[in-house]
Amino acid sequence: MKNKTVVRSMDILNLFVDHAALTFQEIIELSKIPKSSVYRMLISLEEMGFIVKGADSKYRLGLLFLTYGNLVSSRLDIRQIAYPIMQELHNELKEAINLIIRQGDEAIYIEKVDVYQKVRLYTAIGRRSPLYAGACSRVILSFLEDDEINSYLENVELKSFAMGTITDKEILLESIKNARTNGYTISHSELEDHTSAIAAPIFNNKGEIIGGISIAGIEANYQKDQVDFFAKKTIDAANIISERLGFVNKNPLFQRE
């Protein structure tokens, strides 16, 4: 059985999801809770630090929520969140699904699902690649802040890993621009010959790029109309992961249908 006082207190707190500040009367009207009950609950919530009353007599969420928010975001495990989504994508497409995060000027593969993909790929768990090479790595580079991208390009030496590795900075810049326009990156034979990948960005609760998810397999499967199909699937999966990490999606480019 639900505790009525707790439920009503949560109803009051939930009002602040859509309202930055509310007067006592506004809380009564919006919550439809009796005046005496609202008064008692506001006193308790204020004493515990959940809300604060300003000099303008309006109530706002307290700093305690900032503490809780930081704790929740810091304890979210991207692998735990992403894995079932990766499994579902792999079962549908029968292509390898990879999850990466950034570590300095490199990306590291931290999860992979490839039960149905029998072709050996570069993307083993624990393997690293520079941010410019491969779709999954480059999707992180593409959605960094402009000054960070410029700094990276000024200092990086573009080395070849396979016959399709991008070693020209102008071509790399064009690829970054395309990723920002299309919402995904694509690579052909960049880390390993005759393999391809399509990747989409994963954002945290602050809207910062923290990783990427990719679909990967033999190059012959990543041509023409199949690219658009795989790209949509990858973007949708990345969006779900981002949202579960607390990302509030306001960019039409990353809206799920």
C-alpha cells in the first residue's frame, strides 16, 4: 500500500519538473492538495533540503537534488545500459555491434556482441584506436567541441592502418562535417581491409559526447541503400542509450521516430 503523504510529497516535487519556481498558492492549485497538507509538506521538504524558499516567497528545488543528480549520473554504467540494446540490434541485423568510449586521444572498445558475425574484425574488447580511424572512433571526434577538434588535428599524426585509413586532414575534416550533418559516421577498410562500420554518438546527461555504438561487418554489406538502413538503426540505438544516461534530446538530428 502506498504511503499517502509520501505520494503527495512526490506530487509536489514533480511540479518543479515543468516549473522553475512556484508560489504557495500555485502549488496548491497545481497539485490539488488541501492547503493545510501542502503547508505541512513544504515545511518538511524545506527542512530536509529538497526545496528552498526564496526572498520572493517562491519555492524552488534545493541543492540536494544537484547532489543526487551527480551521484546518479556518475554511477550509471554505460555497458550495463547499452548491452541489451546491442543484443537486440545484433539479433535483428546479424552484424557485429560495438560499444566504445574515449580515453584521451584514443577510443577503446569496451563491449561487443558478435554471436552471428563469424568474420574476424579489428574491434575486439580492450582494443584501442586513434580517434581519427574507424567509424566508431571518429564519431567521438566528430562531436567534440570545435576547439578540441582543432587542437587534436593540429597535434595528431595520421598513420595508416589499412587501405582505407584517412591520412589527409582535409578529408578528415570533411568526414567530421558530414557526421555532424548526417548524425553518423561510416568507414570502409580504415582499421582492417574489406570491413566496414557505421557508428552513432552517445551523449551523457550534460550533452557531452562520451562514446559511440557501431554496426560492423564485411564491406560488401555496407553499400547503397543498406547504408541508410544501418545508419537509422545505429542512430536509434545510440539515442536510446543516451536518453537512459540522462541526455535530453533537443536536436532534430537525433530524434527517434
